[in-house]
Amino acid sequence: MKGRLWLSVLAAALIIAGGYAALFIAPDERTMHQLQRVFYVHVPIWAAMFSALTIAFIADIGWLWTRKLHWDWLAVSAVEVGVVSCTAGLATGMLWGRPAWGIWWTWDAKLTSAFVLWLLYVSYLLLRGLLEDPQRRATLSAVFGIFAFLDAPLVYSANRLFRTQHPAPVIFGGPNSKLDPTMAKALVLCIIAFVAMMAVILRDRVRLERMRHELEELREESEMQTAAAEVPVRGESK
Amino acid sequence: MTAARAATILLRKELRLEFRRRELLTTTIVFGLIVVVLFSFALNPTPEESRRYGPGLLWIAFLFAGSLMLNPSFAREQANDTLDALRMAPISSFAVLLGKMAANFVFLALAEVILVPAFAVLYNVSLARVAGRLILVLALGTGGIVIAGTVFSAISAHARMRELLLPLLLLPVLAPLLIAAVEATALLLTPEPSFGGSWLTILIAFDVVFFTASWLLADFLTEE
């Protein structure tokens, strides 16, 4: 419990520091001015999503390998956090796209890939909802999760061959794409803050999944006890 | 027994079962034809537009037909309680998967043998001069649909609402395959047909990645 408190305090402090750096310290952008500042939220959200989905992939393998249920709890929690981040990433992208490009949406490589990724992991969550047996649900959804994760690079490279409209990467994007050093520092701080926040949420979500599992076990136990107790009572009343 | 031999026996069993009643093939082909006809009602394309949108239409028809056709692959075993027999057989679970994939490939390929010429005639597209290259693109694309589809058919067979679930799982995963197959086919239908090397690379990558994954994960799909 103490770990949770410290992690939350740390994430909150990082978010405040990151927000301050992004809004007041980072310099104004030449062409987009204040609008560019959505970048300090948009990019960290995708970083959080990629970390969450990578954790989910590792957890899928962990479950298939060890058969320890906590891997399955981690997998479903990480996918849920990933889907929420993906939704937020798409939303912040649209908020920026409207004033910058004049349109909410375009079928560009990165946008389309993100959308397909969103669909893949929403399907994962739907699949879990339609499988009854917990062991089988964990196994089959892990197999699907692995397929979905392997699909992501293929989706991106297929879309990449279409014309792309999204701003080119400024961080690892070749010789001419230099990010102002202050901007880069603010961005790194924001990325750390969002990944920390993702970790806090993920931790709580796993805890919730464990409690659900325990509740389910207790319920089954009590059902069995009442069923056992009911038999002689019925016999007496006749 | 080697996996290849077990898979061949399973393939023969699947083919015998299907050719006794031909339910799967007839429904798939008729469904594909309906999509091809509805397309002309929905968009009323000129011959020029047919060449442009035709490949997309054709692959959408294959994807939808495939996602319907692949459903019984494992659901039928589930309904007849024969999945346990397959599990108990002294063969690897990958052999079961491989046999099913081969059978589904044959079924979808047979449907395409009818659908592609029908499409060519109805939309006035000449395919004869690119036949060899088109067959390669069709084989790679069909392979991808069948590899992922057979695995997901084994997954959805255990779920509620499995008929609805399979397309939901399969179609987003097939998105890169659809893009690459459509673009590779479109390049073959232009006045000067060319071979889309990078699109073929994506198709091959898709097939190899998912075939390897299903080989590694086969045991988990059939376990009790």
C-alpha cells in the first residue's frame, strides 16, 4: 500500500513539473505557436500506449509460459490502459489536426495504423468478454494478443508505403529535424510523467482484477456451501 | 507419425467431408458473387473506375467470404464433439492446425477460381496476360487469410456469439494484408502491368510471421 502512495505522489509531481515545463519553460514554436504545445501531451500518450501494449505482450507470453494467473491480470489491465491511451492519443491528434491541417482526420499512415491498433485491442477486450472459462479465456486471449502485437509493425509498414501526411519524427528523424534542446528536455520530462501515470493506473487495475478473481472464488465457495446445506432442509420439510 | 503426414490425412478428411455436400463452397461462392454484384449497384462504376476500384472490391469479397467460410472449420468439430478425438489422436496440435489450414486454403482458392473470372467478365477487365503473376498474388494473400483465419477460428469456436466474433477478430488483423494485396493486384491491372515488389514483401512477411507464430502457439489452441 505504501508503494502505491509513493508511486502516485511521484507521478503527480512529475505531471505537475512536466505541465509547467511544457506550458511556461518550453519556447514558442515558429509556425504553430501555442498550438504546438499539444505535442507535450500527444507524444507522451503514445509513449505510454506503446509501453502498456509491450507489457501486455510480455504478460501474454508470461501466462502461456508459467500459467500463473497474475500474468493474465497484468495482460488485460495493460491492454485496457493501452486502449484508453490510444483513444486519448487519437483525440489529442484530432484536436491538433483541426487547426493545423484544417481537418479532424486524414487517412495518413500513422493515423490509420493507430486506428487499426485501436480496433485490434478493442477486439481483444470483446473476445475476453465472450469467453467463459477463466483458464481458457486467459490462454486464447493471450494467443490473440500475441497475434495483434505481431500485426502492429506490419500494419505500420503497409500504411507507410502510402503517402504520409503526419509530421515527420523530429527526435530520430534524420539530419534536418532538430528539436530545440529546451523543448526536448520538456518532452522527455512529459514522457516520463505520462509513463509513470500509466504505471500507477496499471498497478491499480491489476489490483482490481485480483480482487475480482478473489470475489469470484468466494462466491463459488459460498454457493457450494449453501447447496450442501440446502439438501437436508428440503428432505425435512417433506 | 510426422506432422506433414498427419496433416495430409486431416486434409483428405476435410476435403471428403466438404465434397460430400459442398455446403461451404457453394455458400462462399454465392456470397462472393453477391458482394461483386452489390458493388456495381452501390457505385455504378465506369470501365475506368472498375479497373481502379476492382482490386479493392475483389479482396474485400475474399476477406468477407473467408471470414464466413473459416468459421465452421473448428466450430463444426466443436458441435460434433470431435475436437476431443483430434486432441487424443497421437499427432501434434500443429499437424491439426496445418491440415485445417491446407483444407481452408483449397476451399478459398476454389472459390477464387470461380470468382476471379466472373469478376473479370462482369467488369470487363482483362486478366489473361497477367495470369501467372496474379496467381502468385492471390496465393500469398489467400495464404495469409487462411493462416490467421484458421487460428482465430480455433479461438472463436470456444466463445459465445462465435459467428460474429470471428470477423471481428480477423478483419483488423488482415488490414496490412488487404492493403498489400489490393495494391499488388492494382499494379497488375494497369495498362502496363508491373510487379509490386514491396507489396509482395509485405504479403510474404505477413504469411511468414503468422505461420511461425501459429506453429509456436499451436499447442495452446487445442488444449483442454
